[in-house]
Amino acid sequence: MVKKNINYKFQKRIDNNIKIEPRDDMPDGYRFHLIRQISQHAHSEVIGMQPEANWITRAPSLRSKKILLAKVQDEAGHGLYLYSAAETLGASRSDLINKLHLKEAKYASIFNYPALTWSDIGAIGWLVDGAAITNQVSLQKTSYGPYSRAMIKICKEESFHQRQGFEIMIKMSQGTKEQKQMAQDSLNRFWWPSLMMFGPHDSDSTRSERAIKWKIKRESNDFLRQKFIDKTVPQADFLGLTIPDKKLKWNEKRNSYDFGEINWNEFWRVVNGGGPCNQKRINHHINAHKDGEWVRKALIKYSEKYDK
């Protein structure tokens, strides 16, 4: 009876758009769902540093190196904010990272594809960060206070990242014939994985209904995916590039674009560890984590000595 009363009061707060804070009573399901979602988001930010960091030394100018370096640094900060938000729910950061290393935790499937050329860095900024912004803007209004507040800063920085990527794509598409072909190739390879970032159809998502009821998610996967497509297709037209979807067509009745079917077999294969770079990404993270162990130990010793 007490539990039912807590759940009723909790849902009433949610329905009235009152933020839930760390010390508030909350159902176990709400807490576990948030830990899973926030930690997955944190893992994605940190793993997402890898394909871009690999291009810092190969960027074509000092300016582009500085911008990319700043972007990678931002992604590390996003991971820090999000791991900290998960800790306010009672999660252990070391436990979350351990689950990532054991492949018991997921991260965005898009980061299991390689960045083969400089235009891929542009496509990642334009498409991947563009998809992230589409999803994350709504998360600024998520029901959990620490997550909501972290997303405000993250979205501002992701907006910069998207513009940085689009700038690269403009230069590539307006450059030589070979550069424009390179930009088109990047769009061809990253378009469908970017659409997969929003997750499965709402009808196939086992968690979406409850997440929307609790206002953890404010908009559905399919709605956000459609919003991203409608925003991005005109940008591709501006670049003079072609979206790799023969079924893409403007629908006057819906005032929106119709588009082809996503290859969900590929999506689940990559999510479950079968992507081109899954093992490479995890191995790199494990090695980096081991290399940084001495820093963590030193910080603990310092804290023990001076924070008494």
C-alpha cells in the first residue's frame, strides 16, 4: 500500500512537470531506467571521441586541428557530466565502466563505424551530432533534474559541433570534383547509421512507453527520426549532395518526407557487437582506462591526505 502511494504521488509530480531530484522518493524502475539511459549516453560521448581523436594530427590546417581538439575535449566533458548525473542515482562510475568493458552496457551504434576520410569528420559533425541535438534538445525537459540541467550545457556545445561538421561539408562539396565525391561518399556511409541512432520503431521499443509516461523521454523515436530527416534533407540539397535513399520523397499531405526502410538487421548486428569497429572501440577504452589507473590512485591518495 505504501509503495502504491509513493508511485501515485511520484506520477502526480511527473504529470505536473515538477523535476525529480536525487533525494526524492522514486520507483525503482524509474531509477534503473535512468541509470541505464544516462550511462549509455555517457559511454557514447566517451567512445565517440575515438574516431575523431584519430584525425586531430591529420586535420588539413592548424585551425581545423584546434577546432577538432576542442570538440573532442567537449565530448570528454559531456561524459563527465553524465557519469556524475548517474552517480546521483546511486550508481558507481567504476561499475558502469566495468559493465561497458564486459559488453554488458551499450553505447550509440554509430560509433562502431570507421572514420576513413577527413570528410567523414564533417559527416559525423553534421549528421551524427545533428541527430544527437535533435534527440537531446527534448532531453533538456526530461523529468530528472540533474540530467535535464546537464543537457542544457551539452546541447549548446553539440550545436557548435554540428556547425563545425557542416562547415567541413560545405568546403568539401564546393571544392574539387574529388573532394565533392569524398563528401558524397561520407554521406552515403553515414546517412543510414545516423537514422539508426534514434533507436528502433516505437512499436518495437520495449522501454519507450514507460519512459514517455515518466517524461524521461519527451518525444518518441519515430517522431525524432522524422524531425531529423525533415531538417537535414534541405541541408543536403544546399550542399549539392544526394541523400542515398531512392524512396525519399516530399509528402505534401503530411508536410514531411517519406523515406525508405532502415536495415534493422544491420542495426541489431552492430548493437550486439558485430559492427566494423565494436571490438576496436572497447579494446582502446580498456587500454586507456588501464593507462590512467595511476592518476586515479594518486588522486585518491591526495584526497585521503588533504581532505580530512
